[in-house]
Amino acid sequence: MAGHCVAADSASSGGASSVVDYEKQVREVAERSAAEAKAKKEQERLEKARVVGSNAGAESFRVFKFKKDGATAFSDSVPYKTKYEVVIYNSCFACSITSNIDWYKTRLYLTEFSDTISLAARAYHVDVGFIRAIIHAESAFNPLARSRKGAMGLMQLMPGTAKDMGVFDTTNPEQNINGGVKYLASLLQTFNGNETLAAAAYNAGAGAVTRHGGIPPYEETQTYVKRVKILADRYKSQKQLATN
């Protein structure tokens, strides 16, 4: 009768154990990967919800800024296991023709940047309510707002305009408002104090308003002007109520 081989039994037992351990590792890796993928998807969902919530009514898109191999990189999706900064690009807040905001009822920004706005209003002789309406329409009072075209800050100043108005840091609320109101004052002067035409020029450019002899036939500009008028009337009404 053949003798019992202990070594063979041990090898067989060890082999089975190795297979079990390997399968367990594979299963753990798969579960971990699935959990990470789920967490990443949830993170993207929450990030999207936050952006939509803070920019309701405005067309926007996100870019994720992060470091890769020591260099700055950008992506339209959340970087995996990497610290990142979300850069939100907005179109003009009040320009979207598909906006479902009720401009007669949307909350007003009555106290934000009050001192800066008041000082600029007095310096350039522009109505505070009109200034607030423009800021609301342009960025919804977001000092870090930026557009695809390069407009920056609360009053969405283009680089050339910012430079002409003496603005060196468009993300600085005081500089941005001062430069924006200075530019708005120049438009009011060009159009004899007409706020409707000044608003149209702020959106489409003074040249377009002059060429068309009034509000240009651009759907975005016409929409923008109407909403600025609604907001301006509301801000001015609040200001008048406050002084009564």
C-alpha cells in the first residue's frame, strides 16, 4: 500500500488557500474600485448641483483646474484622486433667453458692496439702483464670475475695458465696481443719460447702438435691456422706500 504523502497534502492545501486569497483580493479590488467610482460620480453630481443652484438662470460650464506632474492642467471632469479648483464660466446672468427666473420677484442684492457702490455712484454721478441692476444682470453679484469671452468680475469687464478704466485686478470688487461704473458713466454721457441705451451699449457695445439708432436687433441684448429695466425699477423703488 502506498504511503501517505504529507508534503503532497500540504502543497494541495496551500494551493487552495492561495486561490482563495487571490479571489478575495480580486473581489476587494473590484469592490474598492466600484466604491471609488460611485463616490466620484456622487461628487460630480453634488458639484453640478452646487453650480446649478448658484447660477440658476445663467448658462454656465465648469472647468477643473489641478496640478499634474508639476504643471497646471485643466479638465471638464473631476480629476481622480487629485486636489482641484473649480472654475465656473458664466454667460451674462440676465442674457439667457431661456431663463425661467421671474425678474419681478427674484431676490434683490440690497446691501452687498454698499460702500463701494455708493462711492462710485457719487464719483461718476450714476444712480445706485441702475448700478445694482447692471451688476445683478451681469454676474448676480459674484465677484469671481467670468465669461467665455473673457469678461471678469462683478460688472463683467472685458480686459480692454478694464485696462482703459484703470482696473488692474478684475476680481477685486472695489476696482471692478469703480471701473464698471466709470465705464457706465461714459455710456450714459454718450447717450445723453438714457439708461436704456446705456444698458444696451453695455451689453452689445456703443458702436452697435449707434449703428442701429437704438437697441440693436439682437435677441440677447433686447432680453438683457428688458431685465435690467425691471431690476433697476425694483432697486430704485427699494431705495426710495428706504429714504421715506
